[in-house]
Amino acid sequence: MRNYLIIYLLFAISCNQNAQENRTEQSNKIKIIKEPQLTELVEIHENGNNFNIDTVSDIKKGDKERSASFIKSRLQKLVGNSLKEICEKEGIYYPPKFIIFRTFKMEKEFEIWGANKRSDSLHLLLTLPICAMDFEPGPKLEEGDGKTPEGFYNSQMQYWSQADYMWIKLNNNDIDTYGSVGDGSSFKIFLDYPNRFDWHQTKMIKKHSTPGGAIFIHGNCVSIGCLSFENRNYLPLFLFALGHDQNKYGK
């Protein structure tokens, strides 16, 4: 049984299914909210999809690199054409309005699934290698344990950070390195961990501990529980996330 996580934007990471079911049975003192049914998953192309980064002119002095509008526009110039081709190959519009992320811990794989709307069949658009995270099975149970959570989580985009490793300079020759706070662009995806189940699980197993928090999806290949990617692989992930219709389908 593969270990996975699903993110609703949609996002999910999960442990062994039997263990997950056992923990759910133990949680009879709280109300368990049933997750919505996922639409049918479409057969995956044998060779999968890949993406390219286009060559663009360097950022001009005075450009507002930290603004959400600049980041979206810049990512579109760098990888938008390639992502559009992937969607056309799968027979869906670009950008897809319904996006799901699914992560397999031990396999170090991050899948991006998309559809025109929630009721449509989902298509696997990209499978990206995860550069840094906790790759061992088992849920996050307490603050400071360095574990990556397992379960179903909503997510939202966030900008700015006080950490150097959250910054990327969006020039072709600078993408693979990170700079300093305020130099370049900072964009990350925040997971709504811990949810009610996580709190209950920590209380049941660790008693007086707290489950921690501040779990993000970001670039620059550094992690103490977050899901982190090489920057060039993070660009299409974030741009697909920006296309998700949060007003219609939630975060």
C-alpha cells in the first residue's frame, strides 16, 4: 500500500490505509467530516507529461517582484506555454479550474491533477520529484518532530517570508538558487494543518503535546516537515495552483 497525501485546492498525504482506518475508528468522540468524493481519475499516459521553461528577458529594475500580480505574470511567461500544451494534450482548458495535488511520501512523488470543473474526470497533468520532506511513513504528531503530515488538507497561496529559503529570483539564470529576504519573489502554499483529526490524534497518542503547524509547499529544497522542491519544479506547481477557482471550489 502506497503512502500518500492529498491536497484540496485539493491536497492529500496519507499513511498506510489500514493504519489510517484504525485511527479513524479511535476518533469516535469527535465528529469526522466525510471528505468529498473525488471525480473519476483518468488513465495515465504511459510516458507522462513534462514541461519546459521558456527563456525570457531578465527582470527590470523597478519591477514589483514581490507582488502577487508580478509573480503570476512572470510564472506565466516562464512555464505557461508549456503547461498550456500539457492541458491541450489532455483535452482540457488551460488553466484548469479544479486542481488536486496528491503526494506519495516514500516514492518522493508529487502529482498534479486537473479538470475543467469538479464534476469532470481528473487528468494527471504532471508528476514532480519532491526534493526535501519527511519521506518515512507515519503522521506528524507533535511540534518539532520534523514529520510531514498525512491526510487531506486544504491550501492557500501566501506571499512574503522572513526566511531566505522562501525567496526565488525569477530570472532564467537565477532560478536554481535562493537569495535573501526581500530580494526576488516569495510565494508558497500553506496547508491547513493541523485539522480537527490531527488535534485529536495528537491528544490520543502524545497526550500533552501539540501537533505543531506552519506546513508549506515551497521551493529551494529545504525542509523540516514542509514539502520542498527544486525551484524549477516548483514553478509549474504554483502556477497550476493559481489557476484553481477558489471562489467556486474552495481552497
